Amino acid sequence: MTSDNAYNALILSGLKGVGPSTIEKVLGLSSYPLKTALELCEYAYELRKNSLTVEQFDEARKYADFQVDMASKNDTRVISLLDAEFPKTLMASGVRLAVLYVKGNVGALNIPSVAVIGTREPTPHGEEITKRITDWMVQQGWAIVSGLALGCDSIAHKQAIESGGKTIAVMAHGLQTISPSRNKDLATSILSSDGALVSEFGFDIKPAPTNFVIRDKTQSALSRGVIMIQSDVVGGSLHASRAAIKDLRPLIVPFPTYKDIAHSESKISANLLLASDDAIGKCNLLKCASAGLENLHIIRRKEEYGRMLEILSRGLSQ
């Protein structure tokens, strides 16, 4: 099912040169409900100092119709930023999206959630800490957001399901496919466990490197904070970590075990830097000013999980 708001947002999304920020302005018009789709498109082009042609409007409408048809065939909801189901955490973030494609439990997007992310090649301790933290957060009633990637992401999704919780997989492509393909069964388990698959990409979009960077930032935007289990200093997990800091949301980083440190494991290098006293190095890694480090929190033992929950819960009623 696609709401009228979402359909109009899809039409606007189909216009070349019109992005989420412009769409948000157009749909924010006080007279919006009285406007036709054509009038909305004309106004969007006026904001960009351009004129809308009949051909451009027809192409945009064809794009929207295609997305609606594919959504119906793939049991997917399309929701817009004006719909009640649109995630409030996303609205409060720096990520601007006009629509979201959601397969599964749309309601899962508005329960307290935390992103649990990390390297595709965790150490044994990384695997264990992913399971332990995920289970603990689920027991506190939180949903787990991750990216369905191999490694920490898959472990977090699986543990959330095993612990009886809900988990949300944020995809880097249209929901007509699953990437990586070996996680198709996991995606099915997420849906059967009252979770959701979510994407900002339409059904004509295939996986691409730039999409994964965009997806990583959206994981943070959908969450109250980010728990980065393990990463090296060039890991993809840093995209979501930086996004959390930029949005003034908690970034929680477990301190590595002394065994991993002794073995000079490469996948903990970011953890070690973020736990160090090197403020300049931390700012360079997170691409933030020194004030941003106030939202960086290091946890060293299980007894600190209560503090972690307290940090993530700040502003929960806002």
C-alpha cells in the first residue's frame, strides 16, 4: 500500500535535479493537500529556477507508477516523510529522505532502536561481544538496526532474532533483491520475526559501492545511537559512526580484549584509536571537531551496559 503523500513524493523523486530537501519544502506547503501532482512538480522546478515540461512530468509519473507497482508485487510499503509511520529518529537526523521502502513490520521503525555494526571479519571476541550486547539491548526492549552485511551485522541480526527481539536491516539497493545473496535466509527470518527490511533506494537500483556509504549513514539516522563493535581505521562502519557524531547521537565503542591487542588484530585499530588519549587522532578519524567527542563513549566491561543504556535513552521521550 502506498499513501497519497508517498505517491506524490515518488513523482517528485522522479524529477531530474529534484532532491529530498526540495521535496521536503514542496510537501511542507501549507496548501499542499489542495495541490495536484502537476502543481507540486511545477513548484519544485520553480524553486530550482527551471520550467517543467509535459515530458518531464510524464516521466516522473511513470517512475512513481513503476515503484508503486513493484512495491505491490514485493509486499512492500512506501512511506513518505508526511506519513505517521515515518521514523521519528530519521526526521530528527541530518539525513534527508522523501520516501522509505519498507518490507515487513513498519511499526518496528518507531520503537527505540540502536545500530549494532562492525567489521565483516570480527575476531572471536568481536563475535561474542556482538551477541552479548545485542542480547542485552533486546532484553531492555530495544530493536537492533544493522546492514545485513557479513560479519558483525549478520551476527547482530541473528542474535536479535534468537533473543526474541525485532531487528531492522537497512539495504543499499532496491528491495527486489537481497545482498549479499547468502543472507537471503536471514532476511526471511528477519521478516518472520516481526522485523523489517528498509531501503531508501527504489526498485530499479542495484547494489553499488556509493550506495553502501549512503546506507551506512541511514543506519545511524534510524537509531538512537551506534554501537561500533570492531573496525579498522578504514572500515565502512566508520560512515555510520561519523554520522552519529554529526547528529549528536551516542557512538559507543567496546574496548578490545588484551588478547586481540596482543595479537595486533587489524580489525580493532579504530577501537584502539578511539579509546586512546589522542584527541586529534580521534577527531581526524571521526571527521569531527573536538566537541563531537563528547558523544563518544568507551565501554570496557559488561558491568557498564547499564551506563550504555542510560546514554542511549537520553532524550527518548522527546
